[in-house]
Amino acid sequence: MENFAISLSDCNSSLPYDVVVDATSRILNSPGTFACSNGGDLFYSNGTMLTSSDTTCLSSAEWSGQDNLQCWTAPIVSFTSSSVVGNKLSVPEGGALSMACDYNDVIPSGDTSRFYVDENQFVTTKGEPFILSSLQRSDSNKVVSCQAVTPYTDVHPTSGKSMEYIVDVLYRPSFAKSQVSASNFFLEVGNDEYLIRSDQNLTLVCSSDANPAASCIWTVCGKSCENISSAHTSDCYMNYHLSANSSISCTATNDYGFPSSDMQKVTIVPLTRSVSFGKADDMPKRDSIVTSQTGNNMTL
């Protein structure tokens, strides 16, 4: 008996519209999986989404079910008048964000773009810029994206959408508020007036509403005025030791402005005080009689 070797062609026929097959082997009856080389969604050409991507290498060297498959790719979005970092779009307050939606590689192609701003939708001609103008800080964190509008979107409304971007409106500090405190021996004696014992450190906190977060400069006016500049945490916190009675304020600053807080007056109380001594006969004498009913409080 003679042995005959049967040669089979490999399954490597070309597939249309960026469709590829992932398979460990390409010989007869080998399993594989349809995929999109561009990372898009896989559809049949009639607009129906492929429910199963499994396929098998046939004796005809073709992958089973490969006919009429197309890959849908999300559109490419370009932005102007903004700083794009990852998915964040940074725009100064009052500025504008211009978006363009390009999807020439989408199959099938269309001539309309749909822009999403949170739940609101805006339709433009493909390639025509869509502009969000006069942006305010309240527009921060809005989500924007665009969609290629083609026959497929009627069947699958969420397909063909770009990645989502977050609007980040940049603005000056709207205020600066300074707060002074100490862990011990600290007393408020009036409106923005305080006493602190000489061995205590002041805790300084400068708060503001700003984007990006403000850094802080403290102004301490004792015998002369000086600015204290140091690395701050996000809430502009620092410890400081006063060497003289001082008035203190802070300035919150970023690239868009720098408001200052009101001055707060801090007086240092010495840890010890001098005591005068004299002869008993030299000390002034004063007789006092205080009467009170039982149960009443007295202040002396």
C-alpha cells in the first residue's frame, strides 16, 4: 500500500475592511476568531452586529462566515484653543473650545457629525468645527465627545463614538481667606485680633477657590514686612513662629490672578512677667468688704 501526502492550503485569504482573524493555526478545521485590526466594532455589511466572532478554516482556505464583514472605527476628534492632557481639555474661563470630528476611515462613511455635551446633542456637517464659547467655571467636568453619523448609527446608536473628554475650566482665585490658630495658649480678643503665648507656633491656613489650585504667599508685618514663600500643601498650610507682634495676611495666586486676604493682628504674650517687690509698710493698703448672699456667684 502506498502512502499519499495530502497538501492543504493555509487559511490566509485576505479579508476586507480591516477584518483579521486571530488563530494559532491556519490549517483545515482550525478554529479562529474574527477581529478588527483597528480596534473597532465588527459588523455585517447590512448593519447587523456580529453576535459571535468564532470562525473555522474551511477546505477552500477561507474562514467560515467571512463574507460581508466590515469594521467600524470611532472617529478621530481634534481640538483647538485648548490644552489636551489625556482626556482632559483645559480652557481659561471665558475662552472657547473648538472641536472637529474626522472620520474618513469609517465604513460606511457619512457626511454628518453629532457632538455630545453631557446629555445635549448638536449635529453639524462632517469636518465643520463645533464651538463651545464663553466657558465658565460651572462648565468644568462636562463630558464631550463626537459621533460619526452613518447608516450604522440608526441600528446601533452608541457605535462610532469617540473617546470622552472632560472640560476643565481654568480660573483665578475668587477669594483668599487667611486663618491663624495655635494648639495651645491662643485667644481671640476681637475681630481679627488674637493673643498668642511667646513659646507657641502659629498655624497658618490660606483658603481659596481656584483652578489650578492656588499657591500662597504670606505677608507678615512686624517691625517690617516680609513675604514668606515656601512649599505648601494643597490647602496652603504651614507653621510659623512670630518674633514680634505682627499683622498677617495671605495672597492666593495662580497664573490667572492673585487676591489677598484681610489683615489679622497677632500680639505675643510673654511666657513670664517681671514681679515688683517692696517692704510691707511701703505697699499701699486698701480695705475692702464684699458681701453676697449664699448661693450667688461673685466676680472679683
